[in-house]
Amino acid sequence: MPETEGKEEAQIRGSIKKKSLPDAETFSQGILSGNIVLLSRAITLVESTLPSHQELAEAILEKCLPHSGKSIRVGITGIPGVGKSTFIESFGNHLIEQGRKIAVLAVDPTSQLSKGSILGDKTRMEILSRKKEAFIRPSPSGDSLGGVARKTRETIFLCEAAGFDTILVETVGVGQSETAVNSMVDIFLLLLIAGAGDELQGIKRGIMEMADLIAITKADGENTARANRAKAETISAVHFLPAHESGIKTEVRTCSAVTGEGISEIWTEILNFIQAIKDKGYLDKKRKEQAKHWLHESVQSMLLDDFFSKLGNDFHKAEELVTEGLAGSYQTARKLVKYYKNEDNNLDQ
């Protein structure tokens, strides 16, 4: 972990320690009344690794959970340069004009190295970030994808309890983060740009299969014709993709975050999609499956943490034996697990 990041985390923890922490009831009542300060502090507790903070965060979540689940959860992804932050600002402002309250969250497993882009996006979303109907939260840095995703999912519940009826979850990286975001949202929006190089096509194919809605961005000025061609090509490509479990065809639209052209149509498509999967009973089914998925993920994560914590140096010794070719991977794993389960007290056998 970079030294600067360590200092930042220490400062955050210190700020929580210095202020006397309210109890879970005070936190939850404040969040339910829309208190953004208490919401932000509760999210910081969710992101903290201190056991006392985790215990308080769990108590807050337990009280807020019955008041969550009423929002529309939208995942947004796109290759670098597609204009995600510009789109989110334009889209977010349109939603606020429609009377919505929005929370913008990020899943950024790369932030430990790159510091991510959402922090910069927050300053670029100047108009949106000043609106009282909007809440923009960077992803926690210096964590694994699973950890960041879990914390983002819990943050969704807190934001919903605070009255935000539209949650926009942005993936900063391109790769596994799309799968993680898709497992916590109702609809997955893929942003594409006309004229992207062939080197990006492999990335797009995998993500396109997950997309419920696709938007070709920057469809303005001289780029309008290219965007329309890209739309036609994308519609053709979507035709050959496997059908979604929801049974709903992936729509393709063009838009311009600069002129606002097509932004309202994208929101209409989202509303139509949500209504359609509600009518089919698929939205309820999907959220139940997502809850089960994150239960499995959480159990695996906790067991792994406990496993490595308990074995400590013994695991590193076993790792060295395997890497040096002095022991087999599978056989060593069996020994380590038996040792962890107290079925074997001797790792040297």
C-alpha cells in the first residue's frame, strides 16, 4: 500500500475516532431522515476494516435494510474515453429535473494503483455535485474487487434508506468489475463510442453479452453520422448474442451528453425495461438471486480471511515448498485445510 494512501486511511479513521460516534439507532434515524452527513459517516464505517467500525456498520445496515430496495439500480460501464463522467453528469441532471434523487457510486478495483477516476469525475461533475438531490461517492481504495463490490452493495442499501430513488453504479475499470456490478443492479447500461479501435472489440464482446441497454455516446456535430453507423453495426452484433434470461431484447440508442440529445430517450428505455421485468416477475427473482450470490461471496471472503489469518507463516512456508517443486499443490492444499479444520495437528507429515 502506498504511503500516501496509508496516511489518508489513518486520517479518515482518526476523524471518526475523534468525533464521538452515535449509536446505530441515531445513525439509522438520521439516514432515514435524509441526513447526508450521517449517511457519509455510515458509509465510511462500512468501508473501514476496524472490527468496532464493522460491528457498528452491521448494526446500522440491519436497521436500514427494511427501508431499502425501492430504487432503480443502474450499472454504467464503458471503455476509457467513452465519456462516462460527462454522460453521468448530463444523465443525472436530467433525472433530477424529472424529480428523482440520485446517488452515484463507483466500483474501482484498480484505485490502489491508479487512484481511480471517480475522484476526478467528482470535480468534473461540477453542476451535478452541487445539487442537493445528488450524492456522489468514490469507491474505497486499496481493496480487492470483492471487497470494493461488497462495500458498494451495502452503500446502495444505505443510500436507498436515505431516500435516493435512483442509484448509478459506475465501473471505473474494464474487466471483472463489470460482472461484479451486474450482480448488484437491475439494468446494465453499456456506453460505446463510434470508431473505437479493433483492439477494443474483444473487451466489448464480453461486456455486450451482459448489457441490457447500449448507448453510442458523443453523437453530435461531425460525429453524428459515425454514431448512427455504429448504432446500426451494434444492433446487428446484438442480434447474434445469446438471449438474456429476462427475455427482453437489448436496445441500442445514440446520445450526446453535450447537447442532451437522446438522454431522455435512454431514461425512457430504462423505465420501460424495469416495468417489463417487474411485470414478468423477473426483477424480484433477479434481486433474490443477487442476495444469494452475495451471501456466498461473503462467506467465501470471511473464510479465506480467517484461513490466512490463522495459518500465517505456515501458509508461506507451504507456498515456498510448492513453488520450489518440493510439494504438490493439491496435496499441500489438503494438508493446509485439514490443519485449519483441526483435523491434523502436524503440517510436516
